[in-house]
Amino acid sequence: MASSSGTFSFDRRELSRFLYDLYDYEPKMLRRLISARPYVCPFDEIERHVPQGARLLDVGSGNGALLAILLAAGRIREAVGCDVHEGALVSARTATGRTGQGGQVAFRKIDGFEDLPGEQFDVVTMIDVLHHIAEKDRARAVDQSLERVAPGGIFLFKDMVEGPYWRRLAHNLDDYIFSGEWVTQVKTAELRKQVLNSGFDLVEDMEIPRLWYGNTLLVFRRVSK
């Protein structure tokens, strides 16, 4: 399925099998949840906006599934994944190491967004993170992430849709069952305005349905100075 030359299948079934095999060290239930993500999260749409050979920062990298996929696909030359949960980072290090490209990625535990690496990256991703942040802190979290995007670089944002109600409810129930949180959706119009006012252009704005879920994907490019 994968090679350093970039040969990789983004077919959802094959991608699910790839993750299921990669995370075989995890408890069975968690392993199945991770392998189900390609049916919910549009990894294919995210991947096509990552330039070949990019240096990437994944904000809220969790157990490293996105970075493992991009590494196995030969898409990125270097990456840093940051998360507040050390347990997730331990799993992420194991998974990315098993792609054969683990030397290209480093993981860092952070206590807040101000702890993100000080340097800038070709691509900064924030995938299904912001709805877990208190509403009063979201703008600051986005600002900190945007500061890490190099001139001409990409900010890739993905979160759950605001509507319709039944898709929003599906996401809320999912988060409540697996994280114990009853989350509030991100106000996409406010986020879009914030990023544009920070010196970015909007490249793509998509709503992507997957099963009974819905995803909002926003792709921005920082204006070169």
C-alpha cells in the first residue's frame, strides 16, 4: 500500500486496513475505532492539499494517524506532531515508526498552544481539534497555529459541520461517548474571517459528508511577503 515514492491507496477500505494493521498493538476496540476513521475523516481531500516534500506541523496530532498516512504515502519530508496527551503521543511514535519513515517525524507534548514549535512550516494542520477547545480560547488557539505557517504556506483546517442538525447531533453523540465531552461546533464564518484577516487567502471551502457525519474543510494560503 505504501512506499517512500508516494505510491499509496486512498481507497477508504484499503486505508482502513492499513490503519488496522498499523495499530495492532492497541486494544482491540481502540484499534477498530482508529481503522474506522477513513470512513468519517476525508484523508484523501486533506492529502491532496499537502505539497509533495512539505515540512508539516500537526496541531493536536492525537495517536498520529494523519502523520502515519502522510509518511507512508511519501508525502512529507519532515513533520512535528503536538498534543496535550502523552499517552496518545506514545502511540503516535510507535505507529509512525512502523511506517519505515519514523525518523522524519518528531512528537512533542504541549500544555497549551503557546508551546507549539517556534519555527514556521510549509503546512500546518488542525484536524478535529478546535471543537475540543473552550469557545473563549479558540481564537487564540487559531492565532498561535497561524503564526507557525511560513509565507506562502498552507493552513489546513478540518472540523465537524455546524449543520444540518442530525449531522451535528451525530458528531456530538460520538464525542460524548468516546471523550465524555458535549462539544459545541466551531463557528466557521468567524474562523474564516479570522484567518483571512491574518493575511491568508482562502484556497478551498468544502463540506464533505461521510456516512451520517459531516466535515468542514477550509484550506488557506498565507500571502507571501
